[in-house]
Amino acid sequence: MTNPAHGGFSDAEGFELDVRGAFLRRTDLSFANLERANLSGADFSNALLRGANFKDANLEGTILKGADLTDARNLTRSQIAGAVIDEHTKLPRGLSADDSAVGG
Amino acid sequence: MAWWLSFSELFRTFGLILGGGLGIYIAWRRAVAATRQADATLRQAELARRDHVAELFNRAVGQLTDEKLEIRLGAIYTLRQIARDFPDLAKPTLELLSTYLRERAGSYGEGEPPVDVREIINTLRNYLVRQ
């Protein structure tokens, strides 16, 4: 039943992360599939989110100050516009701090 | 006399075939009964295991709100193991751990995440990275 090749988890079909409003500074969710995740209002300051998939994720009010989103996938301008970033936030290529209310 | 010998031989052969067939039938019935018994034992063992896991799950839910960090950590490790070993319980277990992050884990300022938050994030990430 256990599948060590997948971090030990066999299946959790349909699981979508919901951490709205959570305090998650300096945590590491690099390369995680955050598709349709609800991250609204969560504080991900200085968190590692490199290569994460943000397809249809809710980033409304998500604090991403100093967070590393290098190579993040499916991250849109409107998602960034809804989030709170600063000059230390590392965005994936093609997105810039101008897409958000920096420092908000 | 020859006729009687032939008849005797035929009768003997028939008896052997009948005896063999009866032996095979009895062996087959025993095998079926043994398989049913084994299946029933297996089902009972699985039910007992699930009861035990349900008890572990419920206890862990209670322990997640404990004041002592080591008790909460124990609960997190138990839930991680349940999610690994029981695929049908993986989703509710991961949702429970996410709820803990939303409702219970408080602010830790500019410092590193406390060990309970870090372990939950590691557990969630293990799953989310492979999705």
C-alpha cells in the first residue's frame, strides 16, 4: 500500500491545500503542487516556494514578502496583484513587482 | 471362470475410480472450507486493524490540541503514518493537519518555524510534491 517513491503516500486523490490565514513564514513548499490551493491571507514571508505550481490557487491577500518564487509555475499577474510582495520577493521570470501593490 | 475374472477386474477398476473421485471431492471440499476460513480470518484481522487505526486517529485528533509540544508532535507522526499506510484516510488526515495550521498554529515572529509546523509542512509537502 505504501509507495516510498512518492514520499510514502499512496494516494490522497483530490486533496487541495487550504491554509488560508495561516502563519507560515520561512516554511518550505518548494516544487509543491498548489493547484486550486487556498492560500488567501496566509503569511508566507521568506518562505521557499521555488518551482511550485500555483494553477488556480487563491493568493488573495497572501503575504509573500521576501518569499522565493523562482521558477514557480502557472503564476499569473492577477494572482500576484492580489498578493502582498516586496522588493525582496523573488518572482519567476516574466513577472515583476510592478504586477502587485508592492509592500502593501 | 474367465468371465468371472474379467468381471472382478472391472469391478476393481470401477471401485478404484470411485474411490479416487470421492477422495478428490473430499479434498476439494476441504480446500474450499479452508479458503473460506482464511478469508474470514483475513477480514476479521483487517476490521480489527481498521478499528485500531480509527482509535489512533481519534486519539491523535485530541492530542493535537495538547499544550505539550511532544504530545502534539507524537500526534503529527501518528497521523503521518496513518496517511501513508491507509490511502483512503490520507485525504482526511492531510486536511486535518492543514486545519491545525489554520486554527492552532500561532505566530512565531521572525524566527524559524516551530518543529510542529515544520513537521506538518514536511508531511504536506511530501504529498504535494508528487501530485
